[in-house]
Amino acid sequence: MKRGVEQGEPPIFDDAFRARLDKLFEWRRDVRRFKPDKVASSLIEDLVRTASLAPSVGNSQPWRFVSVETLAAREAIIANFHACNAAALKSYEGERAALYAGLKLAGLCEAPVHLAVFCDHATEAGSGLGRKTMPEALDYSVVAAIHTFWLSARAKNLGVGWVSIIDPKDVCRTLNVPPAWKLIAYLCVGFPQEEHLDPELERHDWQAHLVENARLHRG
Amino acid sequence: MKRGVEQGEPPIFDDAFRARLDKLFEWRRDVRRFKPDKVASSLIEDLVRTASLAPSVGNSQPWRFVSVETLAAREAIIANFHACNAAALKSYEGERAALYAGLKLAGLCEAPVHLAVFCDHATEAGSGLGRKTMPEALDYSVVAAIHTFWLSARAKNLGVGWVSIIDPKDVCRTLNVPPAWKLIAYLCVGFPQEEHLDPELERHDWQAHLVENARLHRG
């Protein structure tokens, strides 16, 4: 060991913790229905610090979390979503279109917190390690941070919804971020109105749960 | 609520669980040094089932986990890594090159379990929902499943290492997967030789931890 990091004893994870962790994975959910209650800024800051414990390629830590707070920016983001969602609706027909139109696909108006999460493609951290054959691993590192944020948020009774029906370049323009920042996710965050075990899209008949996708293939 | 899923009571997460969860994030680590001990196949199957609780765009569940078990396939993967790693080493000079050459960047020879994780771009699950403006969200869903696998594995005392220094198309050829499957990650899995709080790349002076990346920007 070259560096003098105080290690302490490795934690012991017992059956009780593992059972609880499984509950966290089961009840995580993508939330679109939020209470109006405010969320303390310090709570979001804590969650971003926790998210930064995520794995990253070459230890590049390329995540950039932006809290979208001005009314002008939020209105532009909501307009962006509405335009993209209207275009998406046109691509469905008949019953699917009716089903799509009835889904709640964002919680942008109600969510007290909006977070835009970017990957900084200009970062020199990590010195390019692990990024030559699979450069997309840099973006994937940010997804790991987002999922860490999400799980930690749920353990603190906060709900997170990931909105991908949005024009990412338009989000970059709205927020005026550096040109090398790529949008990975736009998140709605707040206290959920209700808790569910099943995904909203299963509950509203969009997509069944696929048990066959949970199996291990062998090669 | 349209469908009759038995919900049960939402779980209550307390301070003790949250403190333990933070320990899990802190001690997760990317592992490259494995004990030779075998890992029960049922344990990997359980982890894949848990991973399948991850969020996915449009509830598309596009993850495909392949356990790489034949000697021929493993040898081809190891050769793939060595070729890519030698090419990567040539891109560094002087002290960085010496440092790079001294890093342990894979545990492919020692790890009892190899998992190739793919995204099925031909899946019709989710009916394309959420994938029009940000189609990359499909790949990101697989990353969320991988990170879920990783956290659950660590809670069961298993180590995971994500190898990105590999030619992804070559992996697809070696494993002869359907043409629409895209490699997202190649994982080494096994019981770790040692536990650390700090990342291997920090311990070996490749990359410092960047506290400034753990802060919340405002826009």
C-alpha cells in the first residue's frame, strides 16, 4: 500500500442488512408524482457526495450535477419535454397511442428539485485509462453515480424520476454548460405522493415484467 | 391502480440501515485481486435476478448477462485484453508509462467468474418509450443493472472488477451473441484477496480523489 489512507476495519454485512438492501432495490421505483414539500438543499448536496462514491473508469469521476433552480430554466425544460413528448405520441397508433397519452411521463411541474446530470468529456482525470477501446465507459460512470444517488435518495424517503423524453442539446443550451458536457440524465426529485412495489409502467399496462430477462445465459 | 400486484407495506429505512448503506457505497471497490475459491452458480443467478430490479427506460429490461465458462472463450478474452492493454501502454510516456505498466488492470486469469453484460438493441419491450430523443438510455439501463449487481455482490462479500480495456466487437464474436447485442461491460467476479476503502488507482498514485467533483452546481 503506497498511500496512507486510514482504512479502518472492513464493514461486515449481515443477513438483516442484505434483506433490507433487497427491499431497497425492490421499492426504488421511478417516481413521477411528487408532494409539494420542499427538499433541503443540504440533503441534495449530501446525496451528490454519496453519488460521487460510484465507480468510474480510470477513477475519472466525470459526473457533474446541476441543480436547475431559476424559473426561466425550468420553464424552458418543461417546454422541451412537452415538445418531445408530443412528437413521441405521434409515433404510436390506436390503443398504444391512447395508453401513451394517459401515462404520466414526467413530474417536472411538481418536483421541487430538478437535477441535470452531465458527463464532462474534457476531464483529464484518469488520464484516459480504460477509455481507448470503450470510450463510452466515461458516460457509463455517470450512470453509476446517478443510480447511487437514486438508491441513497430512496433510503432517505425521496423519490427520483429519470426523464429521457427531452432534447439533450437543448438542455445544454438552456443551462449554458461547457461544450464538453454531455447530458446523461434529467432527474425530478421530491417526496413521493405514494409508494409502490411495481413499476408505474407495469401498473398502467404499458410493459409487463419480463422474468426471462432475469436469467443467466451461459457461453 | 389498475393491476392486482400484492404491494405489502412499504419498507421503513432507518438511520442504522442508511449508515450501513453508506458503508456499502464506500467499500464497494473495483476488485482485480481474487482468491481462487469457487463461487456457487446459484449465487451468481441470485445476483442477476437482483440486478434485474434496476430501472430501465420504458421498463425495457434490456440487460443480458452471459457467464463465460469455456476455456476457449476465456483464453480468447484474455488475449483480447492483453492486445488492447499493450496498445494502451504505448500511448503513455515516461513516468506515466511506468506507472501504467505496474497497475493491475484485470483479474481475468484469477477470477472464478467472468460475466459479459450486453444490451439487447432488438428488444421490443418498452415499445420504444423514452428512447426517441435519448436512445442511449437503453444502454444506460444496463449500466444501472450492472451497478445493482455490483452493490449486491459486495454485500455478499463478493468482489467485482469492470474491465473496459477490451475490444467489444471481438467479445461479441468470441461469444457468438446475437448481432443486436452490444457489449456494455466485461466483469471479473470472485472473492477478493483484500478489502480496501480507497480505490486501487488512488492507492497506486494513478489518480487522486477529486472532492470538487462531489459538489452540486447551480443553474
